[in-house]
Amino acid sequence: MSGEDGRNLPTGGGRGAVEAFLKTAAVTPRREAPRGRLMFGLDATASREPAWDRASHIQAEMFSATAAIGGLAVQLVFYRGFGECKASRWFEDAAALRAAMLKVRCAPGRPQVGRILDQAARQTRQQRVNALVFVGDAFEEDIDDVAHRAGELGLLGVPAFMFHEGRDPVAERAFRDIARLTRGAYHPFDEGSASKLAALLRAVATFAAAGADGLTRLAASEGGAVAAIARSMKG
């Protein structure tokens, strides 16, 4: 019989065997749980296929940014098709997350940002989620309803980082409201600026793993979009 940590429990030998086992267990290094938990929300409707491909290639930035500060666990949540919204298991390395993303095929459908906010709330009620990052370009839901959900997420202490691809004014207003209500941040980026999105993902991952102080340190070294996110959080 084995314990949950994989080490065999003693099967006999009396008190001496038990004491030897306990001494061994006391000095055996345990694998620490990731320090930060980040939900990665993505629009997987048909128009987003190029952006999905970009995100699948640069998501490793999140893990590399936090490797030295406690690590990261990421859950992928996406919507597509007719009312389809799915959540993955929690991943602790970039290769596994990328493999999962490469299996997803974008499909026509309407935005379901509210359902991603709901998933972040459900998860953090079970175990704290440090941040939600969302990447999308459109918003077609009832803003009052989604704002209510965002407010609930804000009360749970989960900031939403809303990264807006493109220039749709309806989406901008909605994403700004969600960021404000959750005490997160809004930042736009252009369709071809993969490097900016990579920097934004590093910023959120650092916040999830090391908090506001970690984000401030990263902003001081990188500037640009990361510094803008840090300023938004202070505001």
C-alpha cells in the first residue's frame, strides 16, 4: 500500500520501523504546490483562429516568467460554437497546455464572456484563483448581467485582466467595465502584435505568482505594456 505522496508506508517491524520511516519522511523533499493559479480565458469562435494559434505559441511566456518565483498552474477556459464553454484541467507546464490548445478547433459562435467569469468564481470558491486573463475581440452579451457577474468576481478578490484585440468600441466598453469591477486591468493590442501579448501574459502570470510587488518589479525592468498594466492596478 502506498501513501498519496508515492512513498511506501511501513508494513511491519514494530516501533523501530515506524520511527525510521518518520525520520525518512521528515527529511524527504516534498514537491511544493504552484504558488499562483491563473485562469486563461480565450475566445475560440471562428474569427479568432489566427489569434488562438498565436496564443498557443506564446503561452509558455507565463510559465517561464514565474519559474523562479514559485511556479504557476493554469486552467484553460474557452467558448465556441452554440453555447459551448469548456474548461481544462489545471496545467503546471507549458508543453502540456500547448498540447491541449492544439487539439482545440475554433468554431462559429457568439461571445460568452460571462460564462468565463462564472468559471473563475466557481474555481476560486474551491481554491483561490489569483487572476483571470481573457483575450478576445468582441462582446455581444447583456452588459448589466455580465457586470453583475464581474462584481461578484471582484468581491471574491479575483482581478480580471482583459486583453482586447482590435478596436471594437462595444467590446472596449464592456472589457473596461469588467476590469474596473474586478480591480483588474484593460489593455488593447493589435492583431499582429504577438510580442505585446506575450509581455501582457508575462505580466499577469507574475502578478498571479508574486502579487503586486512582483508585477511592479517586472514593470521596472520591462516597461512598455507591462508598466501600463502595473499602473492600471495601482489606479
